[in-house]
Amino acid sequence: MMSRIQTYSKSQLAALYLPNIQSASARRTLRSWIAKNPELQEALARTGYSEKAILLTPAQVGLFFKFLGEP
């Protein structure tokens, strides 16, 4: 499935990658993937990414797709 690069909440993005688990678990898993991927962390940092942010910009979503693959 080709997902569109657009603004997503972290919950929405996590649900795209992990549609069959609870939202909170999906967000935790997404956070763990970020923590285990220094290149993704650095790229997100360059966009002004904050762990506390609820919404992800299209540029940030594009980085997830680049480093984690399209959901």
C-alpha cells in the first residue's frame, strides 16, 4: 500500500505501521524504532522534531518512509 506523505499524528503513523495492535503499544514501538535508528534520529532532528510533538510534518513522515520503508 502506498501511503501518502502528509501530516500525521504519531498515533496515525504508528497505526499505519502496526494496524493490529493497540494505539499506545504502536506508539511505543514507533518510539523504539526511532531510538534504535541513529540516522533517522539525526534526520528528524534536522527537521526540528520533538519527542513531545503530537503531529509529524510531511517532511518528517517522509523520513519515516525513507528509513523504515512505506507502511
